Amino acid sequence: MNAPPEIQNLVAEIVHLYPSAQLEFNPLPSGVWFLWATLSDRNFVLEHTPRQGTGVSENLPDTPPFVGHDRGFESLEEAVK
């Protein structure tokens, strides 16, 4: 599965602005995929579910697991912005 152009552009922008960032992209057979980004000591996740939209979160050391996303978006384009 290829990453959508919005994600490819986001990854390119992150790598350009933060060369030391660690990125992981995990597409699942169901069409759901995750993009994890670690910038210095900050951890972010973008989760896209084709039928439910896209969630974006910053995971802090004290963030409990499985609490949902900080923000939800109907489209991938909105989430990337």
C-alpha cells in the first residue's frame, strides 16, 4: 500500500524541518494506517481510518493509554494541516 500524497508531503516537510525526527508509517490491510513521529522528546501519532476519519495526538509521558485522540478530523487533508 502506498502512502497518500498528503502523508508523503507531511513526511517530507517533517524531515526537512526536523532532520533528526524519527518516523514510522504502518499501513494495515484493513486500510487503517498510523504515522508516528518523534521530534526531540515529543511524540505524535496520526491515525487514519477510511470510514471514521483521522485522529491526531501528542502523547506525553503521563498520557494514559487508549484515551482517544486530541483532535479528530473528517478528512486527511484537514488533519495534515
